[in-house]
Amino acid sequence: MTLGKTIIEKIIQAHSQDEVGPGNIVWLDLDIRSARDFGGPNVVQHYERQYGNTPLSDKSKTFFTFDLCAPACTLKYADNQQICRDFARRHGIQVFDVDRGIGSHVLIEEGLAGPGQTVVGTDSHMNILGAVGCFGQGMGDVDIAFAFKTGKTWFEIPESVKVVLKGMPSPYSDPKDLTLFMCKELGTRSIALRAAEFCGEAATSLDFAGRITLCSMITEMAGIVGFVSAEGPPSVLMPALLSGEMFSLYQADPDALYADTIEINVEGLPPQVAVPFSPNNVQTVAEVRGTRIDSGFIGSCTNGRTEDFVRAADVLNGKKVKKGVMLKIVPATRRVYQELLERGILEILFQSGAIVLNPGCGGCADGHAGLTGQGEVQISSGNRNFSGKQGKGKTYLASPAVVAASCIRGEIVAPEEF
Amino acid sequence: MRETSLKGRIWILADRAGRLIEDIDTDQIFHNAHLHITDMAQMGPFAFGNLEGWKDFPQKCKEGDMILAGRNFGAGSSRQQAVDCLIALKVGAVLAPSFSAIYFRNAVNSGFPVLRIPDLKSLLDGKSLSSGDIIEVDVTLGKARNLTRDIAFKVEPMSEVQTKIFRAGNLFEYGRILEK
């Protein structure tokens, strides 16, 4: 008897000769393997030490994406990016350079990462690709160097968990509020080392940007990857439309085996904030209302899409960021930047006093905007607020709309107050 | 064939109140300010440089020492440096109830022993393990003994693929064996 398969099992089975089932270790064929400006130079070093000048398994499936320190603002990153560029030229690999933005997003926009595919990169949020039904996985530089050479990786098939959302969040809530609430409810245990499939209207009604937000924080819930059912509004097909290609989407079989089914009530869910120093330490905005802030950040792989900045601009339109407060804005990609330009969103953000920077990761590492000094309190649309990560200050995580509202007031506040 | 029995002094990563620290993330193990470093030999001094109470670990650690940590060790980023910095310090192994998926893979691929020890908390509560004790662990059998206190305990043995990569040395060497 063959049991039905979950989404991850179907994707992996289509890329492996080995029998797929929870706990099985299989060899997986990779459609795309990539490295960033962080991890990339280490991949090059491993590759050259291990394989010398021998060719990659497939240069057309191998990419560099620079997004952490873009353009390089330290000498070390400038060196490291050039190491990758030189390697790329020698091997004929395409580089999505410092002008392009966050690698995982660029791969979607380019039609390289799509439904049913397998993609790896030196980015722990590569599982964000679950948003488009793609099996994405972040890996270290040894794994990626091996993948560059062989086009394969070993993988232990995780158990799958069904997360059923009941009810609909408050109309004042954003996908980020839903996502932070998942971080609270699921913690780092419920879906740890497992694949999650989100069901229920609150999940399936999420648009492309909303799915990106939810799936980007599976890593903070210690999960392997998260998927949303393929049912949903037409905008879910946006990645296919972006690249001009249509994709087939996998659905779990009705008799697929799940390790657990978790029901979470999200009816009327109000805006949420993750307080220092954990993304899983989540309260309602109402509970932390009035907390003084020095700075705000809107961007990151979690909330760097056009839809995110539109929500922020709706709050900021005709208003000013409070004097003494810095609001830093980093579009995820150049395409997003262009959309913001064409739709007049950049004008609104600029007039509000926000600082708009070039596309990239921002905030998550030393090398881009969104760092904090000792004593500074930041509210950010990013995905991590671990102690010391973005600097010695404290970081609260919230939706773009909550960040925007808080920057107008100079303290944490819900957007519905404007 | 690589030795599968490890022996060394243990460090229990606890906070000031003596509680085992859970969810230690890669920015606490190897901070992003040092991500530009590609030479493993230079990574050791930055190990645990952002983990409160443990910033002096590189000075305290000696070859073969083993680290015992709370669940979900290595949460966060995909950086291999969070493994490499411990290899650079010649740390013998990390034992924890669970690891983040990426951290675990990175360690396995580098041939660095990471071992699951599901009942670590009860072992600590029962004073069966304390920092400074010398333990011996067979990574493939999962048998372990606290030599200081003469107490036997169990760890999860390495999986088949983990054992194969460990024995080969690292993923690259294992790949060469597969090609033969």
C-alpha cells in the first residue's frame, strides 16, 4: 500500500530516486543552488580546495546573489564580493549583483524558484520559497560547495504538520501580525524540524506578499519549510506572471500522513509585536503601546515587498516621521523599488521624512541599514530580534503599518489610531 | 578509520541563575560582525562572543572539551562559521537535546560531532553532569559515561549518514567515496 504524500514529500519525490517518507534520508536533485556575499566566498574557497578548476555540475543552475552588504560598504565585503564575481566569470555563472536585492526574492522574480522546485542557498530564510510552493532550504558553505559541484544534497525527510487557522484576523491586522502570532503560538517546538502546511481561510486568502511574510518566519519557529495551500486569490500566481511562465502546484494527497494537526484560533486577531529578545516573545500592540522608540526599519525578506510599503505609505501619507526618529526603508528588490517609484509610493515615503535606501537585506547583519546603538530602541518589520544581533540596542518586531505609525508618534502605537 | 570514542571535559552552557540556555542562536555563537572571515583559523577567538556570560569561552576552552547546551542549539542563520569557530578551538563535540536543522547539517557536513541528548535536563537536575566533569562518549553506539562521577548515560547515536560523513572526515570526502 502506498500512503498519500504531503507537499514536501511530493516535491522531494519528484527530485529523488530514493523512497521518500518521514525520517528517510534521500539524495535530492537541486534545481537551483546559490550563494550570497555572505557564505559565497567560503563556498568559493571550499570549491577551489576540493575541486580545483574542474567545472560545476551545471552552471545554468548555479547563481550568486549579493544582498547583505549591497553595495559593499566595508573593505572585507568588497573583497568577498569580488572573490565571488571572479569565480563566477571563470565558471560562466550568472551573478545577481549588488543592484538586485534579496537573493530569495530575486530568484522568484526571475522565475528560477517556482512551485514544485528545489532551491538551496546560503540564507537561512531560503525556506521563504515555500510561499510559492517551492522547497527552499538554507545551507552552510560546505553543503553549497558540494551542491555547486554535484547538483545534489542529502536530506532527511521531515515529518509534516498541518496548521489549521480558524477564523479571520481583525481588518486592522496585516499578514505580519498573523505571522508573529504563529511565532507565539508555535514557539520553537511545535513545528521544530518539521514541514508545516497552513490551511484555513486566514492562510489561503494571503496574497503573494503575505505568503512571503508567513513563510519567511518558519525559520524562527525552528521549522524546515512552510507551505500554504494552493487555493487562494489569483495574485498568488504572481511569481508565475512575473516570469511569464506557468507552474504546476502540488497539493497534499487526501490520505497524506501528518505527525500532528494544530488548530489555532485567529478570529479578530489584533496587531502584534515581538518584544526583545526573541521573535517568539509576542504581545499585542495594545500591551506595549507607548514604548518609546528611536528608530524604525521597514524592509527585509519578511516585509520588503511592494504591498508592505503600500501599507506603510497608507499610514504615512501626508504625515511626518517624528523629529528625532529615524525611519529606514529598504525595498527587497530593484523590481520592488521600481514599482514604488512608478506608483508614487516612494514620494509619500520620502515626504514623510523616511530614509529610502537601495535594495537588499537590511537590518539583519552588520553591513546594511537597520543597526542599533547602545540604548537605542528600534521597531522593525524584520524577522529577528535576538540579543545583540542588530547591535546593542533593543529591537521590537512588527508589521510595516505598525512601524510606520510608531515612527509618526515616536512610540509604539497601532495604525488604527491614525 | 576515525576514532568514534570521544573523551573530554564538559562545559554546560547555563545562564547566571544556573539554568541551561535554550535557543542559542548563531549570532550568539559567531556574531554577524565577523561574517566576512573565511579563514577558519581566525574564527576561534569569536566563538560565543555574543553569548552573555560565555564571552571568555575561547580563553577557557582547551582541546577536546565538549559543550552541553539547551534545546534548539544553533537557531538562526545558515553561517558555517558558527560550526567552524568551534572546530578552530578544537572543541570535541556539542551535545544538546535538539539542534536547529541547518546548524546540525553544517556540523555533520564538516564531520564535527553534534549529538542529541534528549534527557539532558534530568541528568543535570540529578547532578549526573556538571561543568568540569570528564565524559566519554561513543558517537556511533550512543553509550556515554561521566568518568568523574562514574555514571553511565545515553546519547542518541549518530544516524547512518552522519556516521558515514564523520568516518569519511567531511561531506567532500564522503562524496569521493560515493563516486568510487
